[in-house]
Amino acid sequence: MKVIRHHGRRRLQTLVRLGVLTLVIVAGTLLSISDRQQAYADYSVTVYPSQQFQTIQGWGTSMAWWANWAGSLSDSQRVPLADKLFDPNTGIGLNVLRYNFGADGPGNVCHNSIASGKAGIYTNIPSYEPTSGSYDWSQDANQRWVLQAAQARGANIFEGFVNSPPAWMTTNSCTSGASGNAENISSGHYDDYASYLSTIAQHFHDTWGLTLQTIEPFNEPTPGYWNYDGDQEGTNVSTVTQNTIVNKLGAKLDQTGVSAYSQVSAPDDTSVDRSNNDYNSYDGSAKGYVAQYNTHTYGGSTGDRDYAYNNIGQAGNKRLWMSEWGAGAQSSPIAAGITLSQEILTDEQHLHPSSWVIWQAADNYFSSGGSGNNGSINDLWGLASTDSNGNIIYPSRYYAMGNYSKFVRPGYKMIENSDSNTFSAYDAGSQTLVLVSTNSSSSSTNVTYNLSNFNSVGSSATPYQTTASQNLAQLANVSITNNAFTSTLPAQSITTFVIHNVTYSGAGAVTEVDDSVQGTGINQFNYSANWGHCTGGCGNDTSGLYNGSNSWSGTAGATASVQFNGSRIRLFGVKDSNEGIATVSIDGGTAREVDFYAAQRAGNQLMWESPQLSSGTHTLKITVTGRKNPQSSNVWPALDRVEIDPPAATNLLSNAGFESGGLSPWSGELHPSLAGVETNYPHSGTYDAYLHPTSSSDVGMFQTITAPTTRTYTLTAYAANNTGNVQFGADVNGTQVRNLNVTGNVGYQFYTTTFSATAGQSIKVWYYAHAINGWATIDDVSLT
């Protein structure tokens, strides 16, 4: 929470606002109840498909340390557990796994202290390089069984991460840290460490067909948790050393060719503010090697999350992950599920990560010797749990995760809505909208969902509900009338609504290009020779092909290319047990591998997404390599479609986020001295703009621009106030064309509208508060 400061009345009003609402601490993060207060009364939710964020890669778990335990179980226990966690049909469809590279070996002087603490024997993860230069690929069979079982059930996004380097690479031969919380990676072994990580990634890829999308060389490197003779693997790493190792690892991945399929992720620190600080300390070379920004969210404000999204994700063009979170015991199993959902909401609505990863998929496991993780059915350290007899059970938190992971699948895009208690995602390819609403209060509430911003919607929404007595229960369909529906959310509930036949073609809409659209022009597939094609359902293929077609080739060097104008492109393909490996590149740049192998056939699957692209025409090139995953029976990749984001719109307003620290070129009006810029309550970044009306003085602010062309314009902003009687809108040539009421006492909400203007006309964007003691703020204003 940022320090509250301010001029007289606003300071008092802000303190009253916080005092009345009270504060709660959730998993180390200070949150205002104002962000959740809409759950306590009937209300409406408006969905805004024009405001789009990341493409979802998936939902998942780290594998330390539960996978070492789970892989050691009998098939009668571990197979059903894998089904429940990873199968999207019979389970909750987790598809992201972070594989823990172990550090234990014959020289580890802290072996016994680790084995007697935390999760006991399961915390000592054996290293694949137990002694210098000697690899033993038979090690760590338990974890590997879980990873392969997950892959067989559809999991496809894997990351390798490290708690500690192998004992022989440390300064003291101890894998739990150094005395006095000092750094423990020996500087003489930095190159060995980079080679070790690259070698494991290469072996996983070449021998086992387990491609690690990213390699994360640190785990919570800066808080100083890791000490000599501690009870789990860990090592402290300063930002200076992080920078050195990221550069060395990136260079090694390039040198060995591993970077074609495995890239660097960092810094994976314990809180968002720490992760931001770590990343910002890296030099340009290290930032260039980091393909993915990882952070844990045990701490850090919503402002820290906003900063990461805006400055590292958007401006820095990095994929963002929430790579670890968990919490201790809550008051009841359903309370744990609610807390889990609220953490997902906070992260997804501010950090907007493409993957959200809980710390462990299971906890409270016991060894035959009695050591174990002291969990409960009310905690949030894992999803599944065990009872006192060692039986695996699935508390409410498991189903709460399923409210997201089972329905919001890879390829969906998170979109904006007006409610901090609702997550919304849309998949243009399947024309499916998913809404996940959480009611954390002790009473039921009626919620109306306004879908009028879509072109068309289906006739009904299918609810799936988790409560104290329901586990992802499918309820009766809710009718949709006039693009809206109303549903009663029970107390302490999480409800997912799945709505089909939803179309959208407004601002921000993607362009779909089917593989069957062939030619040499824009938005067409241009195939070289030796490609096969089928259409019209492809012989009654039931794998869910987009538009009933796909195209494939097994000829090394065969290509397919697509020219397009857009800011990003995604490739969707067909996965199967007989598919091969292709490379993809943009505009002749670096080629990255895409593996089309999967144990089970499925069409219309997200295979790859480009980084953010500059304006102009680009070319995606797909090249058949003639190589395959070791588990595949053939070498052909199969294409299904591409999805193209429109070119990035140019914001016509200057200082739209007020990050200059001043108001100009905005101007105050009516009582200009009551308008200004502050650091007190930004929606993102450091600054927001405020209005301070009094009982006798209304106040406004505005910016005027000249319409560059004759067209429809889109106006958006995030706004908040404590009074009501606040409006946001636009005038064209002195005539008011839009006037949106800004709701009071609900925190920041997203507001958007469209209007038409003719080239050369003046457009005045304004924010206005009527005469009443209070405050109003606005941030991230956009006119496109």
C-alpha cells in the first residue's frame, strides 16, 4: 500500500475511505476491501471485448516437491492423481508445469538437514550432474514420471527452474544456502552452471521429448531466506550476479542451439516489487536474453503488478508469468477456494500473466517414516491433499482452480470487464466467452451480465459452480435475452459461465485466417510444394479442427507463409502422436521450434505466439524440419489457422497516463485550482489526475485535439470517485456527443464509448465532478 499523503481535505477523505472499508492481508499482499465490495450487493457487470490483455498459455503448478512424492506412489494412486490434475475432461486440465532441477548429490553436506525438514525425504531432489562432468540421467525418476504423465494427458508448457545449483557448484557444498544468508553459487562455477542448465534442457528435448520452453536459473534470489544447514534447497543471488548468470546462460543456449526451443526466464523473486527491481537492474544484454518475466506474488501491491504489465510486459515486450503463489490455512475448505480465486483475480486484473502457477499441486503428503508437509484441507500450499491415512482427497480449492483452468484454455485472451470480482476471457476461434465470478460475502447476490458490446451472443450461459457443498457442479442453463442475463451467486461461491456463439468485430478484434485460404496476398497461406490439404471436415475428423480443415507436410524444407498487417500473430495447429517439428520466424528473423506432438489428437491448438510487432506488413514463415519428437511416429506438422491482432492503435491524447508528473496539456476548468496530478491513487504507473470538488465548487479537466480523419473514435479511461455525480465524456466541435456516469465508491472501473468525428473537427475529452465535497480520479485515458 502506498503511503497516503495529501492536501488537507483529500488526505482526510482518503483516510476515512480506508478506515471505513478496513484492510485485509492476503498472502502477504495488502488489499483494500474497496476492490471487493461489489460482492455485497446486487449489481451488474459489463464486458468490454475491445480492451484485451494477454493470450492465456495456461494454468499450472511447480513440481517441487510434491512430484517427487507423487511419482513414488503405486500406479493405483499416482495414475488417478495425474488424471485429476492434468486431464481437461476428467480433471481440471492443468497444462503448465515447472520442473525443479535438483541439487542433491554425494557431496551435499546439508543432505540430512533438508531430509528432516519441510516435506522430508521428498525435498532432497537428486541432481542430474551429481559430480562435475558426470551426468546420470537415471536420477529423479519420480518427478520425471509426473511430467511425462502430465504430457500424456495434454500438458504442453514446461519450464525448468532451480532452487540451488548442485552441491559441488556451491561455495560450501551445502544446497540450502550459505552462512549469514550470503551468496552460495561459486563464481568459479558460473560457466559450469550455465552449461549444466543448457545440457539438461537439451537432453529433455532430444531424448525424452520434453521441451522446456524456458529455463529459470533462480528461485526467490534476494530476500535472504537461504542459509547454511537449512531445511530446503535454496541460494541467494544478488542482482549483480543474476545479471552475470542470465548473460552466461543466454549465451550458452545460443551457442549450443538450445535457444531454438528453450529460452531464459527470470527473476522469479518472492514478490512483484522485488522481481521488478531485479529485472530493472539487468543490463541491456541480459534483458535481451530474458524471453519471459517470472514473479511470485507473495508480496507486492497492485501498483507493482500494473508496473510490471505496462513497463516490462508491454513496453519491454516480455511474456509475463505468475510463477508461484500459495498460502497457509484458511477458515474452511471453501474459504481456501475463495482466497485462491481472489488471488487469481488480483493477479490477472493487474499483472495479466499469460500463465498462473500455484506452488504445488498436492500437499500434506506423508512418507513411510512419518515425515511430511504439515498441510490441511484448509490451506493453499497445494490443490489436492491427503487425509491422515494417506488417501488423496480433493478439497474445494482444487475445484476452485478448475473454475478457471478447465474452461479458460490456451489461446483465450483475457478481456476487460467492470467488476473486480469477475474474470473474463474470450476465444475468437471457438466463439466462446468465459466469465468466472466470485462471491466472497456471507449472503447471495444477483448479478446481471451485460454482453451488449459483442456483435452477437448465444441463447444461454452454462454455469459451473463451486461452493461448500458443490464441486464444479454443472447447473441449468441461464437464458440470455437482449445480450444480457442475470444469475444468483450463492454466498461463498465461485461460478464459471460458458457462453458459445459469441462474435465480436469491433475495435481490437482479431483476424482469423484458415489454413485453407491460399494465395500470395495479405492474410493468405502461401504453400510451397509437397503440402497435403483437406477440407469439409477432413473425413469426419472429430479432433475439433477450425473450419473443418488442416494442412500438413513431411518434407524437410517445405514452407508455408502468411503476410499480414498486425501487432501480433498466433499459430494454431493440430497436435497428434504422429506430428513433427516445424520452425517459425517473423520477417526472416530468428527461427524457433514448434513441436506438434501430443499423445492425443486435438485440432485448433495454440502452438506459438509472436512478440509484439511494429506497425507495417510482416511475414510469418513456417518451415518443416523433417525432425520429430522422440515419442512421435512421424515428422509432419499440421496447420489449422493463424490469428492476427490488429495494428496497435495510436493514442491521440498526450500525457494520457499523467506520467509527466504534471497536468499539461490537460487543463483544469470551472475551478482549475481544484484539478491536478498526484501519486496518491494511480491505476497504473506513478501518477493519476484528480478533481477535488467542494460543496460550492464543481471542477473539470479537459484536453482538446483535432480529428485527424473522418471515422469512429474510441474513448476509454479508468476512473474512480467517492461521491457519484461524476462524468466522463467528449464534445465534437462544441457539441457534447458522449457523457458517461462514473460510479462512486467502487474503486477504479473501466469506461469506454465510441463516437464519430469529421477530419478537422475539434474533439474535447473531459472529466467533470459536480459541486459536492469529495474526490475523483482518472488514469490511463485513451482516444484512438
